[in-house]
Amino acid sequence: MLSEMKSEMLDKMRESNYEVTRGEGNGAVTFTLAKEYGMCWGAERSIEIALAATEKFGDKQLHITNELLHNPGVNKMLEDEGVSFIEKTGDGGKRFDDVKEGDVVILPAFGATLAEMQHFSDMGVTTVDTTCPWVTKVWNVVDKQVQRSMTTIIHGKYAHEEAIATASMCDDYLMVKNIDEAEYVCNYMLNPTPEGREDLLHKFAKAMSKGFDPDVHLEKIGIANQTTMYKKETQAVGRLFEQVILKKYPDEAADRFVAFDTICSATQERQDAIHEMVDDESVKDLDFILVVGGFDSSNTAHLVEIPYEAGIPVFHINEADCISETNAVSHRLVSGEMAVEENWLPTDRPARIGVTSGASTPDAYVQEALERLVLLKSVISTDAAPAAPAEKWAWSGPVF
């Protein structure tokens, strides 16, 4: 089934200096592919393990504690294989009552919390662990910090599955989602006041360990991160806290601060590749950059931020169905809101489009989007030759 997620089109692009042109005249579209893009080995590994579990335990009821990956197509594939997604409750918990003795539970690529793993262990159910090794690496770092009685500062999003799992490994933690929140905490560390304490506790109420005391738990800190965060920001967060510790405890800084690089290599490679595309002089000729990946995917969202911050038009779609035959696209903005862009493809000249995809996005899904763009361009453009073979690209998309 993994073979069905590959793309002959993208393979040929890699062999042709990461570029391909389809169509003729004003209907032509040239795609420039990022040097590193798409599904990482950790995501492939998780899919392989999960699919193997559906074969091995086909006679049992299979559950999964969360989305395997932040990709709707991949999760739909598991549903089609009979895997039941454990429902979330209104209070943020999960409906584990649906799991019965003898069932099999799959742990997703993001991992699971200590409480969840203990719950299934106590039940005696079989678990299939697909946790990405890079996530496990972060947990090992956190464990070392716990052994040194340090508070872990997690650069991540408090509602993200991976960050939740990592937080469960900590005794004491505080989660910051960006450099602004890190600066807020650092300012308090340097200038603590009763009012500032109350404000901090309120601001981070959902992003701190139970009983967190900023006047106690920020004296010895270690840095960890959600593996899919923007590397430059993680580094900046680490430097901020290091500078504060150096200023407050110049003679004890080595015992009060520690940081390790736990950004996933695949995440970093894809960020570097889109940076390279953005910095390339030829990018000035691109009409826009297309990013394909789940709307809940953190690593994909950060790929979108890079061209956006450089002032380059960028569109984030999660599947080909986001592209309409009316020359419009439904896409996710950097802010997280959904929007529809009308007339996004030029009709009176050829188009040039940069392409990348998130680490949980199969190549086949990217190809579907590009094929739909080729067909759309041939339909809307003046002086356009029909896309071929036409029967391969029969339109099935929505009309906004």
C-alpha cells in the first residue's frame, strides 16, 4: 500500500533538476520542486507499522489513540482498514471505555502520554508503538533534565499531540509556542513582581505543569521542543533563556541551564530547502509557492511561514480537492484561518509554481494536486493546448 503513495511525476522531477513543464502556450505550467520535501522516513515507518498491525491482528478490534499523522488521506486509509479512532471527550480526555480486553491499540507517530501507556499496560491490551524515533529522542533528553531536577521549557504548542506526550514525561514544565512568549517569561525572570506572577500563571495556565511556581521552577531549566517547530525560533528561545540564566547566575550557569538540538532532521531539511527556494533569484519568476500538507500539521505550517515572511505568495492546501474548476483555491492562511483565493492562476501567460510538501504528505497526494493544476491551466488559459492524456486528469474537484 505504501507503493500507492509514491509519485512517478515527482520522481521524474527529481531526475530533471527538480523541474517539469506541462502544457503548451499560455496553458503551460512549470513546477519547481524543493530539493527536500514530502514524507519523511519516520512517517513512512509509522504507516508501515500501523498497516502491518492491521494484517497481523486482522481478527481483533484495532484502535488508535489519535491521528496516526496529520494527514487526512493517511488517516482515512487506516479507517478503511478497520482501525477505530478513540473519541475525545469534552474535557480533553479520551473515551478509553471503548477499548476492551483483547483489543489492540496503536500509538501514533506523535507518541502517547505516560498515563495512556500505563492505562493500556494495566488493562493488558496489546499496544503497537509507531512513535517516531525523533520524538523518543526528545523524551530521552527530557528524562536527563528530570534526573537533574530541572524544569523543562518546551518550545511547542500546548494542544499538539506530541507536545502533550512530551509534557507528560516531565516533572515540571512550561510550554512556550513562540519567541514572544519566551521573551515574556524571560522578562519575568529578570523582573519578578506579584502582579507579573499572577499574569504569567494566567497566561500559561494551559501550558504548565500542575503546581508550577515561576519563582521556584525557573531557577534550573532545560530546553526541549516539539520536533516539528521552526528550528531558528527554537534556537532563539534557547539563547534567550541561556542569557537570562547567565545574567542571574553567572557562576552557576552550567548547572542551571542545558539545551540539546532535538529538531527532527527531516523537518530541518525541508525548512532549509524552502529557504533555498525563497533565496534563489529565480523565485522572482514564480507566481506562488504551493505547500501540500495537513492543515493540522505543524511542520507543514512552518514551511508556509518561510515564503510568507519573505513576501512571496504562498498557498497551503491539504489535498487536490482544494483546487476548484472556477480558478479558485481554498487554502489555510498563516493565521490558521481558511480563505478562498479567486483567479489565482494567470490566464494570459504560462505559470511558474514552486512546490513543497509536509513530512507526513505522500507524494501521490502532491501529484494529484499538480495534475489538477495542469488541467485547470489548460481549461482557463487563452491559446492553451489541451492537457494530455485528458482521460487521466478528468475533473472531480469542487466548485466554490
